[in-house]
Amino acid sequence: MVDEEKAKIPVGTRLMPEEERLDTLKDLKESKKDINNALEKLPVVSKTLQMEKHRKDLETKLTRVNKAIETFSKSTVYIAY
């Protein structure tokens, strides 16, 4: 039975401990909240290229954080070692 469980683990990865997964998920949700707050503080209309770039960077970060939240919300997460 232990061999069957080891066979399911992809090569070069390890099963992330539950506590570590939950801590990471908590941190990601906090980051999402911070990014959303930053986006809400931006003006509706970006008047400069720098403001537009800043908005785009925040939206890109938000997309990455949302994908990570989706991954770490799963009950089983494998990470590279």
C-alpha cells in the first residue's frame, strides 16, 4: 500500500504537508486582498503610461495569485524539491 502511494507522486516532487498548504493558502488570500485594495485605490481613468503600467502589473499579479489559490485549495498538492 505504501508503494502504491509513492507511485502516485510525480517524479521530482513531494507531497506538501497539510499545515504548510494551509499557511500558503492563507498568505495567498492575504496577498489577493492587498492587491485588490491597491487596485481599488487607483483612479478609474489612467492618465499616464506609468499609471497604466502599474494597473496592468497589479492585474497580472492578481491573476497569478488567483491561479495559485486555485492550486493550493486542492486537498493534495505536490511541490518540487
